Amino acid sequence: MSANTMAPPKRPEIKTALPGPKGKEIIAADAEFVTPSYPRPSFKLVADRAQGVWVEDVDGNTFLDCNAGVAVCSTGHCHPEIVSAIQEQAAQLIHMCGTDYYYRHMPALAKKLDEIVPVARPTRTHFANSGTEAVETALKLAMHATGREKFIAFFNSFHGRTLGSLSLTSSRAAQRLGFKRQALDVVHVPFPNEFRNPFRAEDCGDGGAGQGALNWIEERLFKTTTPPDEVAAIVVEAVQGEGGYVPAPKNFLQGLRRICDEHGILLIVDEVQSGMGRTGKMFACEHYDVKADIVCIAKGIGSGLPIGVCVARAELMNWKPGAHASTFGGNPVCIAAALKTIELLQGGLVKNSAEVGAYLKAGLEKLQRKYDCIGDVRGMGLMIGVEFVTDRDSNRAAPELRDRVEIACFERGLIILGAGANTIRWSPPLILTKENVDVALEIFDAAIAASL
């Protein structure tokens, strides 16, 4: 095997104990010199290189990656066309600071996004470096455009860890512990999880959990603590990510759009994890026939390079120079990767996400019929959650079992990652094939059997 390429194996290959000796050295150095605040899982992967859907660790073990660096490597690891775009751009211009100077890359990507985002055209784009920065931009923009300060978000949501976005985030107490009161005026509403409906039947009527959430906002919040004419925006994930890969009901997102239109509230949709082909459409909003006022994008747009964008209706993004900027936002190398990523997505990877995702989901549903500990299989495209329970009669959450399955998969060469309290997320590169799926399902099956 050469230093720069990996011959794609058909199956994972584990040669050492995990982690291996080289991996243990790096983990020890990490513990000594790197912040302990990173929420790493129980298993310890020490990556060295990767190609396509395959990752090799520093000890020569090869893994099938069904996590894609947490839904980031949308076109697969080190896609040759992405690598070429990065190399060519790095040889021409690495940085010039788009907040002060001009170059072609920023308007080129903004124009492309204007064509594809689920926001009414014309749009404008602000460039950032991450998902949480894109969300921070959206929050500032909403306050600036409406003159209001309140926000509505949802329990089990994740929008980032910087102080503004952390005010929205509510997926784990550990994310807030030690940071005192939230920076923004945010009220949280139960998210309409159809598998674990948090609302009373009388509050849902014939509309299920989605209607229950809408009634909570209109009949409880608006009539007690949160006057609608003081709300700047409702911030929502079309598919909750860290909360457990939970798709929103269609009537819920459409109802939020109605509520926002009736009260002059902006609808901010966080597509950081669900966007860029992940759900079998370019954006998850497209499954719901809903257009946002502002959309936040990151993760999969750069195929591994750090880039975040906030796209809004042009009439909203009319703030003055100096109102919001970022030294590294709109980096030309990152934009080159993003433009090539979109080209590849439109060239077939979004379609592959839908087709292979359906194949993967069908296989997981077959395992659900085999194992009483799989309570729910949900999702769209290659964004699928598998929720583990003690049994399907009680549907009691089984987080310890989920953790054991996660580790057992890793020991067998399959990279997957938990989400929520007791769910495993499947977020593989969008180049995944049905042959890869067959291998992954075989390993997943064995891991579950060994974990019971």
C-alpha cells in the first residue's frame, strides 16, 4: 500500500488489539496536552488515513466508515476530485480575508447556493467556519432584522456550543454545565418525536405529535410567557441530529411556517447535519415542501474542510458593513472544496443517498424484526437512526445496550456513533454502495447478538 492511496478492501480488517500500540501512544499524548472537553465515545479510533468509505488507523487496522466524521465527508474520504480542487486552489490563493478584500470564490458559491437552498430567492450568504458560527450568524441576523430578542427552540436539539447557539442547544446537560445562565432569551418546546410522543392525546387531536407541538406554542407559550410579537425566530432542525436522528413530522414544519407567517417571526432551519444530500434530497426541508427564511449549512458542504454558511432572504441580510464578519470565513480553499462537493452531489450522490439509504433502512428494519431490542428505525436517505430499547412492549430506553453495540461494531471494524440517549446514527459517506451496506449490516447483526 502506497503512502498516499489505499486499495479499497471489501471488508474491514482488524490486525491488532484496539487501540493498537501506536494508537495508545497518541491517546496518551492527547490526554496530556489536549483539552478533555471533547465528547469522545467509549471506543478509541486513532485515524491515520482514509479513502472513500475506508479508514485506516495508525496500527494498520482498516474500518468501514458509516459515520463520515459525523456526517462531514459527504463525498467520501479524500475524493480525488475534491483533493484536486483543494490542491489547485492552494497553489493559487490560500487566504486573502474576504471581509476586507474581494475574490471570485465567495460570489461563486453564494450564487450556487441561491440556486439550491430552500429559501425564497433572491438570497444572500454570510460565510463562516463551522455550524455553530452559521447559527450565531442566523441569531444575530434575526435580531437585527426583526428588532426582537426572543427565540423558540426545541428540547433535544443541537445547534452548537458557542454561547449564543448553546442557548438553543438542549440535547445534553453536560453541554451547559458550568456556563451559568444562557446568553439569549430562549424558550424550549418538546420536539414532536413520533416514536416517543411527549404530548397528551387531547393536545394532538388527529395531527399526532406534530399538532401537539404546534398547540404547545400557540395555546401555551403565546398565551402565557412568550408573546408572539416579541419572538424574533423559531429555530428548528428538520431532522434532529444529536437528539437521536429524529425527523420532524411534516405537519409540524408546515405548521411552524404558518405560525411564523402569521406573527412576523422568522423561521430558521438548521440544516448543518441534514443538508447537502444527507437525507436523499439536497436539503431535508425539501421533504416537507417548506422554505425557511434563514438556513444554516456546514458539515457536508466542504467534504471535510471547515466551512459554514448562513443563507437568508436578501431583504433580511441588509445589515451595514461591520455588523458581522469573520477573518477566515469564505476561505478560497474551503470554497473550492464546497463548489466541487455540490457538483458531485448534483452529479449523482444525492440520488445515491436516496437509493442506498432506502436499501440500508430496509436492512435495518429486517434486523428490527429479528431483535426485540430495536425499538425504532427512522430517517431518510443516509441519515438513519436505530433506537435501542429493553423490549418493544415497554420501549424503555436502553443506553447501556446501545453503547455495547457501538463498541462491538468498532471491534469488528465498523465505525458508527451514538446520538441521543440510546440511538445509533448511520451517517456514512454518500458514496456508500449496496455492497458496503451488506457488509455493514452483517457486522451490525453480529454486534447486536454479541451485546445482548
